Amino acid sequence: QVQLVESGGGLVQPGGSLRLSCTASGFTLNDYAIGWFRRAPGKEREGVSCISNRDSSTYYADSVKGRFTISRDNAENTVYLQMNSLKPEDTAVYYCAAQAAFHTVQNMCVMTYSFKNYWGQGTQVTVSS
């Protein structure tokens, strides 16, 4: 079965950390650029961070720059999002997506509603004291 599965979400206090995982089954993740997107209640989908499969270039939204780190482990067929110094405004459902054809990872992340080959089901991240 071809799918992306996110894990690692949960409840964390402000200033805390979480690491999200996005694992592919049925296809090779390294054939795709991978992005993390989030959707908070009442807000539009936001591209958080994306990583290329061509040159490992990365993009981060200004809201997470310096706090989040995206990485990929091709042997594990997994992409990670390390989230540090979490804030209440980071609360959202986080989704990963795979995109085969893209111009730049910035384009992939900013064009949140452009075609993505695969989406995961999402994992909830709640930052609250």
C-alpha cells in the first residue's frame, strides 16, 4: 500500500521540543521532495519546511526559521522535522507531503495548494501549558 505516515505529535509545554517523522511505504521517499505543512483551526494551510531530493536544499517559513530543522534519512525512508522552542502558535495538525516534480523547495512550500503526489493523514501538535 502506497502511503505516507506521520508520527511524533503530542502535547508539549511552550519552550519544549518534538520530533515528527514522515515515513513512506510502497514507494521510495528519495524520489520526491518532501514538505511539512500545518493547518491550525480557522487558518489556511501553511508550508512549514521543505527539503529537496536533488540537492538536499531546504526551505523554512519565517515563523519557524531557527527553531525547526528538516532532515531526511534515506535508509529509513523517513523525513524528520525537529521542532524546538515550541510556541502556542505552533499548535496545528502537521502533514507531510511528497512532490515529484517541483521547481524549488521554496516554491513547493509556498504554493501550498499546488499538486502533491502523496499526503499523510496528519499528526496533532498542541503547545500549551
